Amino acid sequence: MYKKPSSGKRGNLSQFGLLDVDIPDVDDDEPLDGSDDDIDLEAELAAISGGGGKPRPKKRVPAVVADLDSMIAASLRDIPSDEDVSGDEDDPDLLRELQSMSLDDEAPTEQPRATRPAPPPPGSAASSNSTINLLQQRISNYTLAEKNAKQAGESSKARRYGRGLKTLNDLLKQAKAGRPIKDEDIPPPVSLGKPDSQPPESQPSPPEQPLTPPEPTPPMPPPRSTSIPSAPEPEERPPTPPEPKEPPPPPPDFEAMDPAKQEGLQVILKRKEEFKAAALASKHAGDKAMALEYLKVVKQFDIVVEAYKSGQEMDLNELPTTEAIAAAVRDQQKGEDQTQNSSEPAPEPAPEPVGLITASTVDEALRQRLAHFQEQEAKAKEEGNSSKARRMGRIVKQYQDAVRLNAAGKPFSAEDLPTPNGYAPLPTSGSHPSSSTPAPSTPKPAPSPRPAPKPATPQQPTRYDKQLALLLHRQKQFKEAAILAKKNGDIAQAKEYLRAAKGFDSVIEAAEGGLTVDLKSLPLPPTAKKQIEDTFDVVSTEDCGPPDDTAIRLDDEDVMSRLHQQLTSQLKLCLTNRDHYRAMGNIAESNRFEHLAVSVKQDLDVVAVAKRLVMSRLHQQLTSQLKLCLTNRDHYRAMGNIAESNRFEHLAVSVKQDLDVVAVAKSLGENPPKFHYENRKFSVVQCNTDLNENDLELTIVRGIAYNVPNPKDVDTYVKFEFPFPQEAPVSDRTPLVKDTNSPQYDAVFTLPIQRGARPCLRVFKRHGIKLELYSRGGWFSKDSLLGGLTVKLAPLETQVTLHEAFPLMDGRRPAGGSLEVKLRVRTPLLQQQVESTTHRWLVIDN
């Protein structure tokens, strides 16, 4: 007898937890016991287990699981809670399903195999959900089959079903963890068998029910026979996604629920059917938009059913009704029409739908939505849905920022915040959301919220507003200066201005957050910088005398002014008396007053010279202060300390203003302006900005008075050895200097170091640079050692420069003479070197 070869999926049964026995042509619903090979026994066993009395060749192969999965995925497509479901009235899937619902009352036609939808991709959410549902269905099937087998006393079947049940549980854990599950790895459905005694509370279900998709199936038509032999008939037609009009029968595990759960599930399914009927009625009435809204709610009921079956607690009183959804859609359309037809720039908010979650304030509404999305994020993490968890996390971050901005009294973009399903729109500031629900027939109370935000507050800018405006204006100045420099061809200057403008972004962000910004640390505008540089170029360094040695007393200006006034009044008195006596004819008295006027005029000239001297001293002191500010500014800029560089630049601006006042008074011949002195202390961090971080500069400057027999006839050079790295110390020598015992070497060597390495730090702490002085020999004599010394490196741990003259030693005895050596690093190895100086700072009074 010829038998068709079995498919590849049934080639190895050990992967399903069953015995790997080579059984030819065994169907899925047949018992898999290899010992029962008698044809009569197989027929009798099939009749007892509910397999039917039809001959085996007439039985069809059940539908492929991938087709069932695709149809399940098409009917159980999930809609995320944060997805904007508005604006999809022309969704082809919804229209197609609505069209199929309208044809529900007609006779169902068998769909050809070519019209089946393609199975979803393996990694999609629909495929994952369908696989989980299929595994749960198979677990229920195997559990009930194992129970019936145990009741019937068939221990071999019970053990086999137990192994398959264990495999299904493992696959379910992997599917919930997001791993892909192959269809051939899922054990096939088995016959439930015939239990000895039917529990009174259980409801009879056809044996082929586990083979149907997890979607609720329609009730069987009355003409169909309910006898056992007619059970396999539904397998002869390909399964189609059913759309029942009445509440469907419960799932296979419905009998395991308690009566309260059963009643709740019936309520949810009944409400779902109400929405389906309302969608059909709206479609027949020509209201396609309302029908689509009802169909969206039907899709969301699938999620509610799954959650309720999984054991989540729900308040069934909060289920939406068709009246509430219809009222919400009508109110939304009315609000959109009012928005389009209104001429006011700020229309009144649309009335809130009945049954939606509302809030009295904006803060309360934001916190409600934040809690909702946080709950969604937690659920997604528990389910292993990392994509949804990340999406919910981003939304939670947006709402947290909105809550913080709203608490600080700052505006936020409400359009960018997604609104979850079942929540009313955000209330306007100063108005209660429930106050916008009255009927449109009472429009008079609506304008009451308008006077709440008074326009007087933005007319009085706060200190933070002024600070922010100053920062934006300063940034705009640098951008304009960069554009101008680029037009002039100075690309380097344009880049510098652009970097300064970019540096304002972080400061502006801090100011927008309510932080106080130190305006003295900001860079000066490009115009002010140019004025300072021009002034510094004009003033020569020869005019910059030491300010402390030539300081003017505080009362010099007052003394000069009083002397000038008194001498001027005396000169006027002498000239008046001279003219008086000359008019009287008393020539002797007239000449006497004239001689007195000449002496007063001489004294007045002396005072004028002294006044010019005071002006010169003021000018010199201010010029030296300006030079000090610009030097420190450039020093900190080379170090990279922009904040200190900007502070000295601001100080240079104030000195430049004082210098302009003195220059104007001096040119006009006016009295010296009022001034005073302040004691100012400057702490400057020392740094050799021309060196790199890992450079040590050794300079052998000169030799001083070597003790040699012939001072005028000696040729010398210096060799040194730097003990790092210790495996290969660095050594070198200076050029040869002839015919002098006080040579000028000026040899500079750059030695590499590793500032962060422990061996290098140990060398600086314990060792030094060894230097040896040699005298060149003659034709037949080698170079002789005159003396040597060791320069300790430990001072460079706290100093940037070590410059001293070290005496030459011959062993432990002085060899005579010394060697001037200078060592430099960029910054000390352990701590910064800060030098503090105090200056008498000249300040011109306003």
C-alpha cells in the first residue's frame, strides 16, 4: 500500500517533548502511541477520543499556522497609547474592515487561498502577539488533554502531554522575552479525548476549538449537527477573521474563571458588540467619520479584553459608551468649526467630551498625563517591550520638562505633548476646565478668563529678563563682527568672534533657567576691544612709570585748585588797584601795584606748571595700569582661563575711560580731575604658556669665573644627564666656547617628561639633573673635568621656573666658579603657583 511521505515538520517529534518514533503517516489528531498499531484498535480509539467515524483518507490537512498567525495579527493589531490616532479617516484597513462588517449579515463566502494576507515579519509586534496567543491556546489544549488522559487512566498519554506542556511553557517564556519562535518548534494540537465525568460548571466545547485563532469565534449555526462525528468539519475550510454580531463564547480557559470574572468579560464583549453595531449603523446612515471612530474604539477593546483575561483589575463603570463617543466627536467637530470661523486670534477652548478625564489646573493635567505615561513605561518594561519603553520614556521626559517650566511660570509648547486616549485637552491658564462645558447657548460667561492674565506684568522686565536681553545683544554683536571680519578678509579674526558667539549659548541657557550670570566674566564687545588695543598702541612704554613711587597725594588736586584761585584773585586785585591809582594820577602807587602783579603772575605760572606735572603723573599711572591689565588678560587667555581673562579685560575698559578723562582735561588746560587711590590685590597663576604639558626646558645660560690656570686660553663645554626614563637617560652637551673662563652658552634643551606617570614623579622628587664642566685637551691629551653639580628637580613640584647660579664642585670640595642654569615647566607638577601682588590703584572720580 502506497503512503504519502510525511512533511518535514513532523520528522522529529523529540523537539516537542514527545517520543521520537518513526510512525508513518500519522495525523496531528491521532494518538501518537507507537504500541497501538492495529487498525481496528486505532478506529475504536479515535471513536472514543472524539476523532469521529469518518475514514482517514477523507480528512484534510489543517490550516498552516503561519496563515492563522497572519489572520490573528490582522485582527489583533495593537494601537500604542501614545499614537496620534486622529486624522486617519481614510485608513484603508479600517475602511476594509468596515466594509466587511457591513456584509456580515450576508451568507459567508469561502475565500480563495490566494487572497490570504501575507504573514507578518518575524520580528513584528503582531507576529509576537500572535505567537504568544497561539502558545497560550496550545497550553490550554495540552492541559485539558492531560487532565482527560489522567481521568481516563491513560498514563502514557498523560506523560506525553506533560512533556509537550513543558515545551510549550518554555517557548512561552522565550516569546514573552522577545525571542523569535519558529512555527515548527511549536507542538501540534492534540485531541482532547473523552473525559469520564464532565464537571457540572464546565460548558461543552467542540474538540476543534483549540485549532481556531485566539479571536472569539461566532456561535455555530442551528442547522449544523452537534454530534461528535461532525466535529472535524470546520477544518475543511480556511479560517477567516470572524466578526460576530453577538457576544462570542468565552476562550478555552473561560471555565477556569470565577463567576465574577465571567460576568465582567461578558460585559466587555457586549459593549464591544454595541460599538460594532453602532459602526455598521453609522456606515449605513452615510456618516463615515463616526463609523471610523466607533471602529477605533472596537480595536481598543481587544487590548482591554486581553488585559482583563491576564488578571488586571478594571473598573467596568469607566468603559466608554457609544453616546459618550458620539458626543465627544460632535463637540470636537463643533470646536473645529468655531476655530475656523472665528476671527479672534485666541478662540475659546472646545467643550470637553463627556466621560473624559479632566483637571482644574494646567499643573494637575500635566501631572495626570505624566503618571499615565510613567505607568505605560513600567508596563512596557515588565512585558519586555523595549521599543515601547523607550518611546514612553521620551514622552515622560517631555512632560517632566513641561511640569518644571510650568512651575517656574515659563511658557511651554503644549502642541508637542501627546495627549493619551481618554483625557480632555489641557485647560487654559486661569480657567477651570469644567467651566468650558456649558452649552453653546450661554456664550456670555466665556470671556471671563481673559482679564486674568494682566498685560502689565510683561511691561516691567525683571532683572533676569534684562540679563537675558543683554546676553542676546552681546551675542548678536559678536556675530555681526564675525560677518564683518569675514567680508574684510580676516578669517582668523572672524573665527575668533564666532567662537565667542558660540560660547554665549551655554550662558544664555543658564540665564533662561533662572541662574545669575557674572557679567564681568563675559567677553567685551568687539568695538570696546578695538578701542583698548588702539589706546595701548598709542601710549608708548616709556611713559609708563612705576605708579607706586610717583603716587600723588590725595589733596594735591585740591591744593592746586585753591592756589590757582587765590593767585588769580590776587592778580586781579593788583591790576585793579594799579588802574585806580593811574587814573588818580598817583604814578608811584600805580607802579608799586604793577610790580606786585608781576610777582603774583610768576607764582601763578609755577602753579600752572605743577598742575601740568600732576596731569602727566596721572596719565603715566593710568597707562601703567592699562598695561598691567592687558598683560594679565593675555596671560590668562594663553592659559585657557577665559573667565579671568574677561575680568581683566573689563578692568582695562574702566582704566581706559579714566585715561580718556585725563587726556581731555590735559588737552583743554583744565584743572586735574578728582581722583582717589584704592589698594587692590591681584592673584596671578603662574604658567609658562609657551611650553607643552609634558615638556621640561633646560637652559644652560653661562659660566661664571671658572678657576683655571689660563683664564684667557681655555675652551669649555658642559655635558648633562637627565635621569628619565630610567632605562635610557637623556644626555647631551653644549657647544664649545673658546678663550674665556666666563663663557656664554645660552644652550636650550627640551626634555620630554610624563607628568602623570609615577616613575616621572619619583624622579622629580628624589633625583636631579647632573651637569659636568669639561675643558678641551690638546692633540695628545683628552678633555679634562673641571667640576660638576646636580640641580634638584623637587622645586618644580611647586614652581614653574627655577633660575639660579650653582657653584661647581669637585667631589665635596668647591672647584671654583659657578654655572647659571634655568629650568622651566608649563605648570608645577603637584600644585599651582599663585603670586599675589598689591597695587595702589588710581581711580578717577565720576
